[in-house]
Amino acid sequence: MWAILPVKNLDAAKQRLVDVLSPAERRLLLRAMLEDVLATLSHVAALDGVAVVSRDPVAASLARSYGALLMMEAESRGQSAAVSMAAVRLAAEGVDGMITVPADVPLATPAEIGKVLAVHGPALALTIVPARDENGSNCVACSPADCIPFRFGDGSFFAHLEEARCQGITPQALHLPGLGLDIDTPADLGVLLDRPGDTRTHAYLAESGIARRLGKRGCDGGSIRVTAGQARGSP
């Protein structure tokens, strides 16, 4: 089982945070989250490999530093296209399955990835961890890797469940707090800041002053409690 991590261009990251973060802050936030996810995947012994799908040079450099395979896109065509490209390649190489995780789930843990792998069955099989609002698909495990067409974006959780059923697969859904929190909106950022953690993302938000600034104003109109830990060590 391989892990696939699609990463868009960091310079265009997190447009839904434009009201609370500058372009440089959004770029550095995504970099910190990406490194947290790479660190998590690198500690999952059950994975046969990790691949980053991206054209971004920073993402490529981080992939190499964590020993991940870089699958370079010819052009940026979105998450579904990136994951589909990786799935077709893995299936052609005889890999028995894959798990895809986004770059913006900094609270995901090796234990959570292990839970997904533990409940995921042999082919044909599909296991999904939805976003906390059950709108998106924050983690999808597939056996074989290309067993369904991918439909990431708004409403993708139920779209992927339906795609699985259309292929004769009985899908599984697994709700997990770390994988379930993807950081797209100010409200998501508020939830992250309100949860204790020792991630690089927490450290960046604290050291940059973002946590203090947003803690005073609130990310969704109210006050939030800010708890920031120290960054994890580099690999």
C-alpha cells in the first residue's frame, strides 16, 4: 500500500484564508502543514512507500528530504487529476492499493493512518475518512489504486461513496479527528488553534504571531483559545 500526497502550487495556496492571512503567511502555513503530513506518513511502517504529486519546487524539495518519490505533473489540473495520475501509475506497476491524504491535515497521526489501513479490506475495497463537516474526502484508501473515478472537491465524500457503489464496492467510512480537520477556512483555522498540538503548524502559527492575532479577533466572529506547542524535530 502506497501513500499519495497531492500538493498544489504553494504560491496559490489557501485562497479561502485571504481575509485573515497574507500571501506569504498562506504559503508558509501550507509548507508547515505539508511537512507535518510528510512526517506522519514517514512514521507509518505499514506503508510500502510515499509519493508526492506536484509541480511546486518547495514540495519537491520536501518530498526528497523525507525520502518520498516525486511524481511530477506536466501541468496543475487539480487534486482529482493528480490522484488519478498516481493511481493509474501504481495500478500499472502492480501495486495492490493506495491511500491518498491531502497536505492540509496537520493533526493527522501515524495511529490514524494505521487505523485506516487496519479496517481497509482487500480488493475490491474503498475506505474514506470524511472532513469534519462530511463535505470533503480527507483520506481515501483504494484497492486497487484505480478502483474508482476520483471526484475531490465540494461534496466529494458522498460522491466517492456513490462511485464505489457503482463499481460494486461496499465502501467504509471512518471518522477520525486529526484526518478529519483540513484547514481551508478561517473557521477551520480557529478549530486548529483551539486544539493543543506539537506540530510544525502550531509552532509556525505561534512564532509568526498569527495565533496571537487571530486569538484576539477570533476566526469566526468569536473568541478562541490558542494552544501552541513546539515543532517536531526534523527527520
